[in-house]
Amino acid sequence: MNSKPLIYVFAACLCIVAASLAATTASAQRAPSALEAANYSGLHAAAHRGDVAAIRKLTSGGADMEVRDAAGRTPLHVAAFASQYDAVRALAGADLNALENSRYDIVTIAAVANDLKMVDLALSLGASAGNITSPYDGTALIAAAHLGHHGVVERLIAGGAPLDHINNLGWTALIEAVILGDGGPDHVRTVGALVRAGADKSIADRQGVTPLAHATSRGYTEIIALLEG
């Protein structure tokens, strides 16, 4: 029996699984809905609106900056989801590394949103680039690499993000950039940034498949060149 068709079927199945996981991981974060935002009060409402004056008035009156909504979001999480930069600055006395119920911090929230300004702001205020986040025990770097957010990847690397962290799927940022990417310019630049920073190209997934082998099976020529270099 010719084994090649079975190999192709297996490869196709892996692509389907990867695509499914990509959709799942991309949607794992949940920003406040319009209804939730409409029902906010106090610091959550002020954070969502970006109302710095209200934030300062509430905090000077003793409002708890660590208060949580039903999804475990602090006002800081809400401000990050809403790209309210001034509100984040006003809330900088809160725990910058707090995780909401789905285990996302403000850096990972910004990384998934490709909000480079928020990533820079969060890191400048003292948030960590190395928190273990998400239901996948990943990092902001893994999330950004998966999505091809190369500018964010570069900022996180500069901020000390762990290059070779392995999440509970058995994947590093480099592996995710290959198997959950599309081989296009954004993911090529992402892989390039990781390789230049010294990411370990030899770390394989749980099946023993390296990033290079994954790239080769997908025909990602530019990524293959980076991984072979």
C-alpha cells in the first residue's frame, strides 16, 4: 500500500486542527460586550469611557482599583480592551499583572489586539512581558506570534519576553508562528524577529516535529530560509 496518500491525509488533518485551534485561541479573549459596558458603574464605567477625571475622583475617594466585573475584569482590563490609554495611566496604581477569569493580563490583551501603543504603555508602566496567561498557559509573545503581530513581537522581545516558553499545547512562539500562521509577510517577519532574538529552532512539538519541518510541509519558502539560516 502506498503510504503517501496517508501522509497527505494526516497533513491535511493537522492543517484542519491548526485552523480550528487558531480560531479558538483568537476568540478566547472576551472584551466587555455593549450590554456589559452599558451596565458598568464606578471605575469600570469610567475606564471604559476613558474618563480620567472620574477615575481620579473615584480613586481619591477610596474606590477599589482591583474591583472585578462578572468576568473578573478589573477597570484596568476594561481600559486595555477599550484602548483607553489615558485611563490606563490613571489606573497605573492597580495590579498591572492581574489576570481576568480567562487568565489574560493587559499585555496579552493588547498583544492580541495588535495594539502596539498599549503594549508599549503597559510595559513602560511596569507590566511584565513574561506573565503566563490564557487557558493555554501561554504568553503574550506566543499570542502575538500566532497572529503574526510582528511589531508587538519585537516590542515583547525587547521587553524581556521568554522566547522559548512552551504552552500546554506543546508549542513555542516559533512553532505557533509557523503552524497557526499563513506563511505570509506578517508571519515571515514574526519568525524573523524570533530567530534573530535567538529563539530555539530545535524545540519540536509533542509529535517531535520541528518548526522547520512544519514550514517545509507547508511550503513556506521564506520561513524555511529563516529557519535554515
